[in-house]
Amino acid sequence: MPKYVKKPVYSFMCAMTVFITLTGCVLHAGNASAHDDTSKTKRYSSVNKSITIEDHSHTKNISNVNGRITLGDFINAKKISNVNGRIVLGSQVSSDAISSVNGGIVSKDQLEVDGSVSTVNGDIHIEDNSKVEGNIETVNGDIELIGVNLMRNIELVNGDIHLTKGTKIHGDIIYKWDKKNRSKYRSSPKLVIEKGVVINGNIILQRPVELDFENDELHDKVVTEY
């Protein structure tokens, strides 16, 4: 390579190293990439690798295929989506929407989501003092909420639900019946609601569900549609 080419290449590599360090984000090489949107925040995407975002970061969309997404504490991200991989969130993460296909979503405390949290073939676990403005939805996954304030509905087809003290559901809990996969439902999912959980809406059952309520009054909210 001619000498006049080496210097610019070396300068470019140094600049990129400094840039990644300053953003506070670690991308696990491979096909992971950061896209410049001419602003202080970035979009991150990865194929066949994982993405890790360190504490105190602000990003735009984070998307991944075949890898894990891990976010530290005090992070703001516009949208987070993953296919074939888990999403693991630290404390005080905020986002417009979070979704996963073939992977679960696990969040520590004080999660704030302006939209919905959803999975297909993946569990959802959200901890204390979190707030979700939209729905929490899953197809073939369990849902566990520990002291979560949900402004709309829980909707699922097949999976267990466990709600602990301090959780408040402003909408309904809806177990949907998927006619296309009717033969798969050989056993009933379980809905466990501990004392101290508030359900403002109804518990709508479009399929058989095993109910375990510590507060017997919740049985009055059950609407059977099968």
C-alpha cells in the first residue's frame, strides 16, 4: 500500500476508537454497527452477535438478529427489538416499545415504557416500580410482574401469569384462544395473583385457565368466554 494511503487509514481508525469510547457503548464486534443519525444519539443493530449498551447512555433504535441485547442502568432507548435472542435490561431503563421473537425480556426495577412490551415464544419478567403505558403481551410465554404499574391490558395465548404485591393492572387480563393451534392446549395455564394486587378491569378467559387467587373477590371479575 502506498504511504499516502496509510496515514489517512490510521487516522480514521484512531478517530473511531475515540468515538466508541466516548459514547459509552460496547458493541460485540462482528456485524454489530452504530449508525450516525447526525445527532448525539445513535441507532444500533447487530446480526449473529450481541449488543451491550453501558450505563448512562441515550440511543435511538436498538435491533438485533441472532444475539442478545443487554442494557445497563440509566439508559434511554427509542425502540428495542430482538429476533432469536433475549433482552436483558438494567435499572431505570426507558423506551417507547420493547419486543422480542424467540427470546425473553427481563428487566430490573424502574422500567418505563411509553408503549407495549411483547414477545412471541419468550417470557416477560419485570421488577419493582416499573410502569408500562401500553399492553404487556405474549404468545407462548410466561409473565411475571413484581410491583408493576400497567396502564392497559395483559394479553396472552398460552403461558402462566404471576402477579405479586404492588402490581396494578388498569385494564383487563385476557387469555386468548388461538383456534389454529387448538390441539396444542393439552394443559391449562395458571394465573396466580397474590394479595395486594389491584385489577381495575376484568379477567377475560377465552380458554381454560387454572386460577390461584389469594383475594377471593377477584373471582367476581372473571368473565368466561369459552
